[in-house]
Amino acid sequence: MSTDSVAIAEQKRKGLRVAFAVSVGFTFAVFSGAIVPFLGPLFAAQFLLGSTQPMPLGKTIGAALVILLAGAVMMLLTILAGEHHIVLLLLLGLVYFLCFAAQSTGKGGTAVFLVLVVAIIVPLLAILNRELASSILFMLVSGVLSATVLAWVAHAIFPEPPALRADTLPPEERSPALGRALANTAILLASVVICLTSDNLNAAVVIPITVASLLGQLDISASGRAAVGLVLVNIFGGVLASIAYAILSLRPSLFSIFIIVLVTGLFLGGRAAGSSKDAPVFAGALTIFLILFGLGVSPLPGSAAESFATRIVYVGMALVFTLLLAVLLLPRSSGMKQASA
């Protein structure tokens, strides 16, 4: 079997695992009445896209502890800062900077992005929705546990052939790009400030996570045309969520939710499972789809259908906002090159 055939088969198996995990996890979360139904599927997708092999028990426990510790720390910082938003923003900025600095070295991988997601969700939910403050850590625990189970079951159903099982190569080590990390921190903090001045909880969840996702996708050598394509693909994830919600409104049922998320997971997850440079972009689009569609079916305040189009606009604004600030703030050595004529 040729190398290309092996790679394609591996991509299909990984894509099937992602589609299975997000569809089953999302449907079960809605069935069980989860307040934030996208957490478990989102974590599971990140676990599965990060490796073709099931996570060892020790690494699984470690990832769970990292996410839970991050949630507890962020909750503590939010409580201590209280109404002093400036202090909270400085503390959040430090956390974001450390995450982006670690990301720039090629280490951390999935764990860094998940910590960023936690560091965004926990403070915003605690500040903008006091009723959820006491249950945030429980939601994180449920999300991590369900994601772990989903990932292991997905690997059991769609296993790698024994002959292809091999240890993953260690990530390439690079010196931390502190300038880029600082610029990314400023961009993400700016989006958080926008959310703290908004009364719309949906915007508070969607905008910063979209920004963090896009910052992780930006290629330092990308052309202007590629950057526009990056934005369009991410917006496409929001458009798919809008179409999915409209279809669900016609025939609302758990089976409809399962089929919708399964089909979308196969389409976006299959492409995110590849080894091409476009894979992280489709992974970002899948993230946006899960968040937006999850907010649409969630019992959170302000999740009614009439606000769905507004959330799509927020996603588009967040993407353009990130791209413009990246051009202005990123160091020239790591900024995006303009497209050639």
C-alpha cells in the first residue's frame, strides 16, 4: 500500500472518530439537559485531533487535571478580583500570555488551547451570569469526563491497525516567540473587554473563543489571500450552524440533532483530521459550529432562535477584528505577508 493510501485511510479513521464523538456527545449532552452542551464534544474533538492513538491513562488523567486546575484557578481569580475588572484583566492577560508563549514553542498542543478555552469561559460566565457561577466547575468536570469516555469509545470502534501503531514524534522545539505571544494576548484581551461591556452572554462566549481559535490558526507565512480564505472557512462554520439550527427547527428531536452533528462532523472533522496546512482551519470551523449550534439548543438565557443571526454576525466581526489587529500588532518577522498582485 502506498504512503498516500495509508495517509488517506488514517485520515478517514480519525475523521470517523471525531464525527462519532461529537455527534454522540452532543446528543447526550442535550438529552441530559447540559447547560453548555458543546463542552464535552469540543474537548473530545481536540483530544482526537491531537493524536491518532488513544490517550494513555496517565496522559488522560493529566489532561483532565490540567483543565480542572485551570478552571479552579480561573474561578478563584475571578472571585478574588470581584468587581475590579482592571485587576482581573491583568491576571487574565498573564494567563493568556503564558499560554501563547507555550504555544509558540510547539509544546502543549491541545492542552494549551483547552486551557485558553477554560480561561475564557469561566471568568465570563462567572461575571455575566451569576446563576452559573456555582456550577462552572461541575460543567468542566462533566465536559472532561464525557470527552475522555467519548475519545476512548471512538478509538475502540475505529481502531488503528496494529501494524500502523507507533509513537507520535515529539513536537519540534522552538524558542518562545514572546513578541507574537504579547500581540496575541493584547488581541484576545481586547475581545474579552468587548464582551465584558456587552449584556449578551452569547457574544461573551462566541467572540473570545473565536479569536483564540483564529490566533492558533494564523500562519506566519500566509499571504493576504490565504488569510481571507482562513476567515471565510471559519465563517462557514457559523453558516453551517445557522443552517443546522434552521433544519432542527423544522423537526426538533434528539435524532435530528444526532444526524445534523454527525453529518457536519464528517464534513469538517474529516478535513480537520488531515495532515495538510488547512487541517487546523477546519478544526477551527468545527469549533465554531459546535459552540454556535450548542448555544442555539442550550437552556442559557438569550439562546432563542431570533438571536442566532446576531451570533453569526458576532463570529464574522470577531474574525475580521482578529485579522486586522494581527496585521497591526504582530511583529513583522511573524506577521502575515501581503498577497502579491
